[in-house]
Amino acid sequence: MSSLLKVDSGIKTKVDAFRERITSEAEDLVATFFPKKLLELDQFLKDPAINITELKEIHSEINLTVPEPILLPNLHDGLQSQENAKKRKLEDGGDEDIVSGTKVFVMPGGMMKSNGNLVELIEKVKPEIRTLIEKCNTVKMWVQLLIPRIEDGNNFGVSIQEETVAELRTVEGEAASYLDQISRYYITRAKLVSKIAKYPHVEDYRRTVTEIDEKEYISLKIIVSELRNQYVTLHDMILKNIEKIKRPRSSNADALY
């Protein structure tokens, strides 16, 4: 014989208070915060700092000079020693490139700085990404708490709730991927700068740093645009379906009229 689950009255009171707090916060987010935020981001997209047409303006100088070439006193002996080293490497079964580059112990100009223009822009965009993730999580919890118990039939409203939760989860995932993208930019740029320090005579590495800086600048503008669009989409979707989200199943009395 089954028995109903008994919940401590004190715990139940705290849980009910938590539900009420989430409900109040989420409704305020949808009604007030989302439209306010989308207007702020729309204004941000008009900021001159994110609308630079000449991408040369966001370039950062790579303060690594090209060293003077070293003349070997006996070029023939140098080539001979390289051939011997290559033979030994082949005999040992090694297949690594014998061109090892310049050993770097310290940077001549001190610490190699990041691209200041992009760092400043990233520091403005990151809080916006984090805010979207946090607010989506709150609204998602609210909708999940509104989902009624499982029953046969009359589940059209429940399906709308589930689609809303799925959309909120998708937005959360996309926003988190923007943070990953920023981390990958820093890692990729650091590796390229290390290559420049090791192979200072190779111009392509220097050009590649410039290219990824430009790419990241363009990506940041797209991210801000996507954040704005996600606020618009969520606000519109939830408001259009607010009745079904809050009351997914109509009562039998309502169904008679």
C-alpha cells in the first residue's frame, strides 16, 4: 500500500518562499529587464568603439625586433655539422624538424602585451554574456516550476512550456560558447606571439596575429548583436505564450464555455 510523501512543514514553507521569489524575479525579468537590456545592447551596437571601419585602427604593435643575422666563421663546417646531426636523428628514428628556432629566455621589451583595444572591448562584452546566462537560468527555473504533473491529454500548454525551456537552454549554451570563443582567441594569439619570438624572421606569423585580431573584433560585434537578438526573441516568445506558460491546462469548467 503506497503512502504519500511527507514533507516537513518548515522546509515546505522555505521551498514555497523560494518558488515565490523565483516567480517574482522571473516575471520582472521578462516584463522589464529583457526589453530594457535589448535597448541597451542596441545602443551599444551604435558605439564608435564597435563600429570601426578601418580595422588597422585596432592593430597592436608587436614589439619584437628582428635580430641581425649571424655569420658563421666557417659555413662549410656548419653545414657539415647539420648534416651529421640530421643523419644521427634519422638513425635514431626521430622525425622532428631540425630547425629549432631561437631559444627565448626573456622578452627584450619586457612582458608582451595583449591587444589593448580588444581587451577593453572584451571586458565590456563579457559581463553582458554572463548576465544573459544568469537571467536565462532564472527564467528557465520559473517555467520549469510551472510545469504541472504528468497527465493523459490536455498537454498542449505543457508542450509550449517545454519548448520555452528548450529555447532558454539553447540560449544559455550559445552564450557560454561565446566565453569559450574569447578564451580560444587569447590562447591562439599567445601561441602565435611565441612563434614570433622563436622565429622573428618569419613575417607570416606577424601577419597572422593581425588577422586573428581583426577576426576577433568582428566576432565581438556579432556577439553583441546576437545577445540583443536573443533578448528580443525570448521577450517576444514568452509574452506571446504567457497565458499557456502560466496556465498550461484549462480547468474542466473553462472547457465547457
